[in-house]
Amino acid sequence: MTDPSPSQEASAHNPVSTMPPSSSSSAKPIERRRLHGSLGTGAIVLMVLAAAAPLSVIGGQVPLGFMMGNGVGVPSMFVLAAAILLLFAVGFTHMTKFIPKTGAFFIYISFGLAKPLGLAAAYLSIFSYLCIEVGLVGYLGSAASESIRSVGGPEIPWWFFALGALAVVATVGLRNIDLSSKVLAVLLVAEIAIVLIIVFAIIVTGGDSGLSAASFEPSHVLSGSPSLGLMFALAAFLGFESTAIFRDEAKQPNKTIPRATYLAVILVGLFYTLSSWAMVVAWGPDNIVTMATQYPATLIMETANRYLGPVAVVIINVLLFTSVIAASLSFHNVVTRYLHSLGSHGFLPRSISEVDNRHNSPRLASLLTSGVALTAILLAGLFGLDGATQVLAWTSGMATFGIAFLMAVTALAVVVFFLRTRLDRNIWKTLIAPVLGFAGLAITAYLIVSNFPLLVGDIGADGTPQFGSTSALLLLLLVPMPLFGLCQALWMRRRNRSLYAAITNVEDDAV
């Protein structure tokens, strides 16, 4: 059963309104604790780009795409992935103009489909983004431990370094969002710069066997496993959709959020397409798959060493660490804003929505996020899990499916919202683009599930990926939090109608 659609009464400032809360409810009036700020388009784009961890993607996911995807045709998959996400962004950003509330997936699905589904989406979002933060610091810890051991140093547990990374993320996360954006900007510029320098060196020297457009030829695009290539490509964009969660802290959000979303997708798409194409040119279309198979974790270092020398390898090793910290900080900020939104709506203790007067940050939400991540890392260390092959692989597998599923549902919510409210009759923005985006994302979600054992490293006795207890357990772990949100919303609908109605009440959120 779906909720009644929002009233079609509109004004220039607040185009969506809902019925006032029921007077029979005993709930206290909702006092929203608002974040505020003046983030511009550039600042939000930088945070989203940092979340994408471009250097880590070029160093990790791109070689996997060469190995298990469509080989030489991997760059074309980034073009296709960007096209799908731009279609999604059309409806996603258009809806922002009609719903002046922060909460992203939570709010859009609540307005478009049903409030219980929206609250379920909020909890799934929190779980998915937390998984990414934990996985990233787990990977950093494992890489740091291995680096020290490889040069003859002592064997230090990976979780020791992971806890150090968490401390940095927690400290910066407690500060003003403007500080986070500045820190991320510095780290991001450095990692993008080194990749572009490598690309420039490859182009200037002509690569292994001359500049080639083989990556975009149909025979290579359709070779191997294009579906796996697309899956890895779409996973590389993870985090771009978080632009809407910074609505309260954005300057002129009705303009800033759409611009930031489009720019993020376009810039990420161009960067990954150019960089992966340069890797093909660097080793030649006939050799790139062999090189990726031989050096799956260090292909970017091998490329840097060949075209720039050993100093570049040292720089990349350092920047890989800062790239992971930057991405962890970006997802930390997203989780805290979701928790703040739920707290301010009354679905979590209202103290979680408390805003630090000095730093204008969701202090308790940030501390809670850090506490959960800390607990996860300590438990992983206690049970003897490996930071990279288990913590990173498992959490990234769950998060990739969770976010892809949420984006597909949100695209559907956009279509339903405009069909029900008739607030806009622009058929491209309200129907065609969102439907095409939904189709692409739904296919991606299916591909992720069908290849889930590969993503999480669930290997059978014969050495091939197969659905086993690990895959089943990890997929089941995605269920409890959204199920809790669904049950919580249904309970609120019966016991606290004013709080339930407030989910789609924009009177106090209009900008």
C-alpha cells in the first residue's frame, strides 16, 4: 500500500506540501536542527570526486576490468556507465527543485513511492556507506602493514594502521564541512595530477605501439565479458549520488546540487575513460590483459615506473594512502548527514541531530559513525580477518549492490512522483530519462548479484567463484537495517501519525 500523493498545490517557493499533522497525536512539535553552510558547486564536486577515490580505482578496479571484463574495451564501459548515471541524474536532480528537504534516497523514495520504503532506504544507505568507510580503512591498514613488511620492517597488524586512519577521519569529520572540503581538495588534486602526468607521458611517447582507438572498436567493446566490465565501471562512480545529502549546507541548493551532480558524473567519466585508455596505450592492446593479469595490484606502479621512473612509484604509493583516507572522509560525511536527517525527523534519538555550534557539524552523528566503524574494525581484527581480501572485499560487495539497488529504486520513485503529482510535464526529465536510468541501474543490480561471489571472493573447491555460505551471509546482512526502517515506519503510521506525516512535510525545510 502506498501513501497518499503530496498535494498538488504549489507555490513558487514551496512547490510540494502535505497535509498538516494529525491533531490527535500526542507527539511534540518537531524542532528541526538544521545544518547550514555555503558550499558551492566546486566544493561539493570535490567531495564527490574524493569519494570516488580516482587513484585507487585506476590502481585497483581498472586492472580487474581488464582481467575479468572486456579487456581492451574497458574504457568504453566507463563511457556507458557515465551515460547511464547521467540519465539517472536528470530525474534525480530535477526532483530536488520540487522537494526542498535533505535526505536524498530517503526523502525521494518517501515522496515518490511510500514513506515506509523511504525509511527502509535511509537505513540501507547508512549501512552501505558505512561498509565503504570500514572497507577502505581496512584496505589502507592491510596495504600499510604489507609495505612495512616488504622493506624488512616488523610485522604490525593491519588493524593498527586502520585505527590510525579512522582517528584522522573522525577528527576531521567533527570539524566544519568547509574544512573537510579543503582537505579533500588538496588530496584530490594531488592524486589526479599524478595520474594525468602519467597519461601525458604515455601520449607524448606514443605508448607501447602507438596511439590506438582499439578500446572503442565494437569488436573489443563486445569481447570477453562486457557485463563484468560495466559492473566494475559503475562501481567506480560510487558516491556521486551523495550530492543531494549536502543540500542544507549548499549555497543556492536548487542550482548547486544539480550542477554538482552533473559535473561529478562528467568529470569522473572523462577521467576514468582517459586514464584507462592511456593504460591500454601504455602496454599496447595486445599486451594489456596479460600485464593486468600479471600485476593486478601494481599495474599503475609498473606503468609509472616505465614512463616516469621510480620516483613516481614512491609518490603514487603515498598518494594511494591519502586517496583512501580522502574517500573514507567523504563517506563518513555522508553517513553523518543521513543520521542527522533521521534524528531531526525523530526516527533516531533527537540528540543525534545536535549541531555543534562552533563547527556547524553533526557532532553526535559523527561520533556515532566513528564508533560503529571502530567496532567493526576491532571485531574484524579479533576474528582474524584480512583487511584487504576479506574486510574490503566483503564490505565493498555489499555496498556496491546496496547503492546500485537504491539508485534504481530512486529512479523509479522519480517517475511515480511526477506521474502522481503532475507538477511538471517535461517528459524528458520526468519520464524518459528516469526510465532509461532505471533500466540501466536495474540491470547493473542484477549483474552485481549474479557475480556477487566474484566481488566478495567466495571461491569454491575448484578455484572458481560460486555462491556459498559467504555470499549468502553477506547478502543477508543487507536485510536487517532496511527491514527495521520498514517496520519502524509502519509502527509510526499507527502510533504517531504526526511524526509519520512529517517525513513528507516540507514546510520547515523550504529553502
